[in-house]
Amino acid sequence: MNYSIEPSWLELLKTIDLGVVAFDLKEKKIIFQNRAMQNLMPTSSPSDFNEFEKTFLAGPKTYFARKPGQQEVILAEKTIGFTIYPQINGLHWMLASEISDKTYAQKIAENTLLYDMLDYTFFNLTHELGNPVNSIKMALEVLITNFDKYSEATRREYLNNLHSEVNRLEELLKSIKSINIYEQLTIRNTDIRALLENLLQLLNHEITNKHIIVNLICPQPQLRCQSDPQALHHVLLNIMGNAINALTGKKEPRLTIRTEPCGPHVHIAIKDNGCGIADDKKKELFLPFFTTKPQGIGLGLTIAKKLLTQMNGTIELTSQHHQGTEVLISLPKTSDHEH
């Protein structure tokens, strides 16, 4: 039996701390198991379904229920909490982690959050790919049926529309592929001011055309952080691009970028006085395929958060509708002896 699991999301699941297993109950096969799950069962072969079944599937069959509950098992003196979910594309999924020192409520919340994220992602991926595919199919059917009747101008109009939809599909696939654009990061000493000045130079044409006033504030010009410069460049370019886009049509548009040390970290704050984000949209900002732009894909902030996490950094966003947005990035600071 063939299974279709998006490679980009498999790469993401491989790196998370929560144990994840995908298995075929009928074929009695383990299809996918991440490193965290293997660490929970160090004495078992990753592909040993019999051991897996004996350990996790011998209890109540809650995974057939509409809302599966968490179960637990003792392995090597560790309490493992796990939840098995109903089929998705022919596979059952199990999420597991050690709960020896955590409450059930905490683990249920974490498991539910990841499952909801998977559900949201697969649904939106299908939706985003389905729209251009359906448009292409319908346009082709109409064009084929009426090809002899239509004038050359009408045929060209249909072909141009088809070309636009194919371009849209291509951009979407490129965006999905870009989730793993930097699979292996190289963390090193990074000159933050030099990186920001390079980015502003790169965006200078758009900044000038929109008459944006830019303030780059670096009280400590030699401030450095630990990052992968290429990945950080990608993150900052996306965030600054969002800020510039939010300033479209704004009177006296301003973009302020500030860097400053904060204990063992470096903060990079990017603030605009643009359109801002409505309160009911804020909780979805980092979800894949969520966008407020008419032609947006909705993976920019998802990728930014993933890359910053890999660099031991964080990202926070605060915004007021019609007043502006501030994005705060935190990264490990380079110590003086590493300069």
C-alpha cells in the first residue's frame, strides 16, 4: 500500500521533542517514527510492530472513539503518556512523551495542540492546492468544449488565465519546499548591524518608492549574536517585507529597527506604523497557510519561527489594528571572548 505524507512535514516531525508514530493497523506496519519516539523505546527496533502493538495497543481501543483519551504505560521505570488518533489517509497516528514529572492536563494540551496543527495543516494544504487545480481543470474543460467556436482573442484569454493559475500553483509548491530551505544550519558569530544594513540596501528601491522613513538604531554597533547568517537573513527579509507591505498607502510611513543586548540574548525589534492586525487574527499568525494578504501563501512566519527555533531563538509579535506592528526577535548573544 502506498502512503502519501508530505516530506516537508515529515522533516518537521523528525525534530520535535514529542514522540510521533504513524502506523497501518491493517497491514501491521510502522510507517513513520521520529527520533523522540525511538528514545522513549530504546530497547525496541523502530520497525518492530509486534513490540509496539504489545506495548501501546493492548489497552482500550480509544483510537476508534471520536475524541480519543490519553493513556499511559510504564517503560524502563518511565511513565509514558500517549494518545492514538483515528485514521488520516489510511494511517493511525500516536503522540507520546514522558509524563513522569508533568500533569495529565499539560500533556493533553500539548498533544491536542500538535494534532490540531497537523489537522489544520493537511486541511489547508489540500485547500490551497485544490483551488488552482480546480480552476485549471474547469478552464480546460470549457476551452476544449468550445475551442472551435471561440475567437482567437477568447482562446488567448483562457490560455493567459491558465498560465496565471499554473504560476500560482508553482509559487505555492516553491513555498512549501522552502520550509526546509536550510536543513543544516551553521551557527556562528554574526554581525547584526552589518546584516541589517545589507538588508536595507537590498530593500532600498521599495523603501524609496513608498517614501518610508527608516530608523536603524544600534546603541552598540558591534553587537553580535549566534546564528546562521543566511537563515537569519531569510527571516529578517521576510519580516521587513511584511512591514513594508503593511505601510502601503500609509501617510508618513515609518519603519524602526532597533538592536539591543538583553542579558544573555540580543533583541532585534522591527516596528512599523502600518495597518496592523485585527485581534481575531492574531492567534493564527504563525499557523501554516494563514495570511492577511490577498495573494499571500501564508508560510513566511511559520518558516521564520522554525528557523529561529533551530537557532535557539524566539519570535514574538504585538500589533494594534490600524496603528502598527512590532516583531521582537531574540537570539543568543556572542560573549566578549568569542568576538
